[in-house]
Amino acid sequence: MDDTSKKLVRGLGLVGIIALGVDNVIGGGINYVSVQIQGKVVGIGPHLPLVMLIDGLVALFIAITYSYLGSAMPRSRW
């Protein structure tokens, strides 16, 4: 068996590009938002993880709502 035929491809496909973009937005957003909240609300420091968890639950309900709206109008996709 020839080892030269086994090489990694240096390129990104569509899925890789989308995953990279989502990862950067989520990672940057968490760091940016937590710093902004601590700067504007005095004394929230130890409660910040709870605030982020509640915010995540709200975002989950919003995503479920959009999911239901999208399934109610199947012809509006793409």
C-alpha cells in the first residue's frame, strides 16, 4: 500500500464554513455579552451564569416558535 495516496485535503466545504462561522459568532457573543452585562449592571458578577442560562432558555423558546412558523408555511422555505 502506497502512503503517498493518503493525504489530507486543504480546503473547506460548505458545512465546514458554516460550522466555523457559527462557532465564531457563538464564542464571541458569549464573551462580549458577559463583559457588557457586568459593565452595565453593578453586582451581577456571581449571578451571571444564571442570567446566561435564563437567556438561553428564552432563545430556545424563540427558536421553537420560529420552527413552528416555518412548518406552518412550508412553501415559504427557500
